[in-house]
Amino acid sequence: MPLAKPANVSKPVLSQFQLNGKVAAVTGGARGIGLEVVRALAEAGAQVALIYTSSKDADATAKKISSETGSTVKTYQSDVRVKETITSTINQIAKDFGKLDICVANAGIASHYDSLEYTVEQWQDIMKVNLDGAMYTAQAAGKIFKEQGPGAGSMIFTASVSATLVNVPQRQAAYNASKAAVVHLAKCLAVEWVDFGRVNCISPGFIETDMLSVHPKEWRDHWSLLVPAGRNADPAELKGAYVFLASDASSYMTGANIVIDGGYTLP
Ligand code: NAD
């Protein structure tokens, strides 16, 4: 079966970006990039499931976005590292909302260790969230997309520019390897899922979130000097790209990796 062509491709272009009637799930949705993705999808008209691990603000945040956008935003506590847990969360979301059209595997963690000194636990901590968790989230969503039929789903992974380059100073081998694997995973799934969904990545550069602040300040200052745009990004500057990939505006895009980095990877 060929990649589905949505009925509204012949309509005015802005209507192709509308997500009215669609249902989305976003992991790592309570803060940082994920929170802006939840807001963006709700603003574009989708009903959104905000998936979080631990956040005392998740319910209040969901309520606020709901009242500001008029879209339903519901919270679900889960852990992407545990296949049974994230699978039952995604299944519950599809049951509660009646379907699932968009899934954003955004949860991630960063850390730095000397590559000669990684313990098994330190290596696995990163891989379990960034790679295993992304795969478990996608597997659960993909099964629902498949059941729903041709053209049913849009799967989006938050990868990173670290998938393709090495920041100096370094000591992020596990993080970088996990994100490189996610970009390639997305390409593999894009080909396997062509009957029932599209699969793409967004690779942010330096985005001002809690994650960026875990790096030593001198590293961050050094990296910032290397960004041709002259500054790091506000996470809200990624919203348009997620809505684009979630929507029919990107109906012929699958297996792609959109880099949003203020030109960091260009030199
Ligand atoms: P963040 O630390 O604010 O958000 C990470 C989110 O992942 C949090 O909501 C956290 O609760 C969630 N999470 C962590 N472990 C989890 C688990 N086991 N199960 C479910 N959720 C879990 O950082 P962020 O910058 O918003 O990161 C979001 C994504 O963007 C990550 O995948 C990150 O690798 C990626 N990214 C960030 C940057 C950046 O500069 N901030 C750059 C490139 C890529």
C-alpha cells in the first residue's frame, strides 16, 4: 500500500496544519520542549495526552493549556523505561480518546561521564530512557496506528544534533550514541510503517531547558559562541516544526530528521 495521501492536500495550505479532531500523546510533556509540544498541538486543535514521570504541576499545567486553547489536555503518569508501563499508558490514551493519531517520543535524559569509566548502570540509564523508551513508546503507538488503518499515524521522535556531531568539550558518548540510534530507528520504522504511518525526527540544537542547565556553565558558554544564530533557542521556537510533522502539511515526509539548531551543525 502506498503512503496515504490526505484528502485535504488540495485545500488552502494553512488548513493542512490544522489538527482538529486528532489525538496526540507526548512523553516528557510536563516541562521543557515536551511542554511546548503539548501546547503547540493543543493550539493547533488536537486533544492531547501529556505523559509525565514525576511532576507536581502536570495537572495544573494541563488544565491551563486546556482553558487557553479550548482543546482537551489530560495527564498520564508513566515511565518510558518499562515496556509494560508505557504500553499500557499508550493503550489507555487510545481507549480514553477513542484513537491515537500523533505520538511524540520526547522523554530524554543527559549526563556526562568519561567514556573509559562508564559503569553498566550509567550507560544503561541513558539507553533505557533515550533509546529503549523511545522504541517502547513507538511500538505501542505503531500497533494502534496499524489497527486504525492506512495513513493513520504520525510518529515523531525528539532526537538531537548530538546524533550527528560531537560537542567539544565532550563526555557525552552515551547520550550521543543513543540519539544517533534514535535517528536511525526512525528511518527503519518509516520504511516498515509506510502502510499505516509516517515516522520522523526533530533534532534540536541548544534549547534553554532544565536539560541544558545540567551541563557545566563553561561548556554552555563555549557552545553558545559556536552557534551562528548567536544565541540558544527558547523551546517555543520548536513548536511549528512539531505541528508540521504532526499534520497533513507534511504528508509526503517520512524518515526525515529536521534539524533546528541556529546553524550550529553547518560549519
Ligand atoms: P527536560 O529535562 O526539561 O525534559 C525531559 C523530559 O523527559 C522531562 O519531562 C522528564 O520528566 C522526561 N523523562 C525523563 N525520564 C523519563 C522516563 N523514564 N519516563 C518518562 N519521561 C521521562 O529537557 P528537554 O530539553 O525538554 O528534553 C526533551 C527532549 O529534547 C529530550 O529527549 C532531549 O534529549 C532532547 N533535546 C534537548 C536539547 C536541549 O538543548 N534542551 C537538545 C537536543 C535534544
